[in-house]
Amino acid sequence: MPDELLYREGGSGEKMTEAESLALISQMIQSARDEHHENGRGWRTWGWILFIASAGTFLMLEYEVKGSYFLWNLALPVGIFFMVLAGLRRKKIRKNLTYAQELLDRIGLGFFASLLAMVVGVNVFFIFSTSEGGIDFWGFFYILYGFWMYIHGSALKFRPLVYGAILNWIAGIAMFGVPEMKYKMLIGAVAVLLGYLVPGYLLYFQSKRQKK
Amino acid sequence: MFKDLDPILHTPLRLAIVSLLISVKEAEFTFIKEKTNATAGNLSVQLNKLKDAGYIEISKQFKNNYPQTICSITHVGIKAFEEYVANLQTYLRVKK
């Protein structure tokens, strides 16, 4: 595309042909889309953290070092610390925000909040559980639902769904600490009532009002 | 020939600005300047014309003690842009 199409000084009164207009639109849209700030920092940060946690745990198990899994407990807070730092830095240098980047930021936040809830939940289980069997799975579902609700709530800018997501993450963690099935179900019922049904009905009434 | 085309959009720089803003959620003044190769003075004038027409929103804030101008397209701007493109296509007899 010729550069002179892009910009003509004093462009408020000049005429363009139809083809020039379309070419300019296409050029600008492409130019904005090509502009992204992905430099792989997140992948590199997490890559090293997870690699050190995996390889370190292997070595600790191999040489029977006590407290073999502490690296995994360390991995998440360290990773989140670096990601928050990187996020703040990126915000400082960012000159534009594409729709794709905005959505990726939201998904990233929801994903890491879910991951954190799972790690906390698993630790809660091992601290409080008296059962001899394997880890209970119920909490994982609620945490995963929290992720889904958070993405919807933040994309729609609908706060009740975001609060519902937080409630489901907390409920998921709590389920790991409650041994009795009936109480797990009670926590689940409260999380669904306040986290799903209340925002669902609020959305329903909102759409009804908009139709009127 | 172009009498039906929106005069606010049918100029190179303003059309370039709106085409950029339609693709992003928001953009800094320096980003638009860089992409359009416009001078700061002319860009400022054209941005204000678009703002007065209700096509874009301009907010000013401070980042690291430096003033920063953030621009984003409004619903009115999106509608006007879509209409402009549809009219262009009609002129060019391009089928959607």
C-alpha cells in the first residue's frame, strides 16, 4: 500500500476515491491488529518455574529428601508474583489495548485464580482431612465453574457473576476441608443459589427491562 | 459522487483514525500518531472534530507524571463507520 494514502497533511478537506478509502480502512485495521505485545514472557516465566518444580521434585524424591513437594507449593505464589510484576510493567508501556488482549487478560486472571483455589483446596484437604482414601474431587468442579462464571461476568461487565465466581472458588476450597458429604452438598447448594441463580435472575430481569 | 458519504469520515486522516480505533478497545495519542504518520497538531484537530461529532471519546490521565491522551470509539462512531463502509461497497458494487 503506498504511504501517501496513509496521511495527507491538512486532510480535513481532501477527497479520496472509493478504492482509496477502502484501501486505507483495510490498511489501518491490519496495522492495528498486527500491533501486539506478546513477547512470550508469561510462557518463559511459567516454563522455568514449572520445570524447576518438576525436576527439583524428581531429584528430591530420588534422593529421599524430606518435604519433597514444597517446590510445588512455592511455584504458584512465585509465579503469580512475577506475573503481577510483568502485568504492571506491560500496562505502563502499553500504547493500545486490542479486544483480543483484553479477553486474554481476563482469561489469564480467571485461570490463575482457579489454579490458586485448587492448590489451596488440595492443601486444605491434606491439613484437615482424616479420611484414608484419595483426595476428594467435588471442590474441583466448583472451582472450574467459578472460572467459567468469571469469564462471563467480566466480559459482560456484570458484577454479580464475578461475585458468584468468587463465591464458587471459596465454596470449592471449603469442600476440601469438609469431610461429610451432606455438608459438601449444603455448601454446593448455597454457592449455586447465590452464585448462579441470583445473577441468572438478575440478568433475566435486566433483559426484560431492556425489551420494554 | 460522494455526496452520500459521511463528510466527517470521508477525509484521509479522520478515516484512518476511526479505522484504527474500530480495531482496538482504546489507543493512546502517540499510538495513533505513529500509525497515521500525522503531525501532533493536525491529529489533535481531527480528533477533536471526531469527538465533537460524538464518534470518539477522549480521556486524559497521567502516567508516570506525564499527561496521556486515550481515545476510544463510541457506539455512534461504530454505527457511522459501518454505514460509511456499506455506502462505499454500494458505490463499488461490491456484494456483501
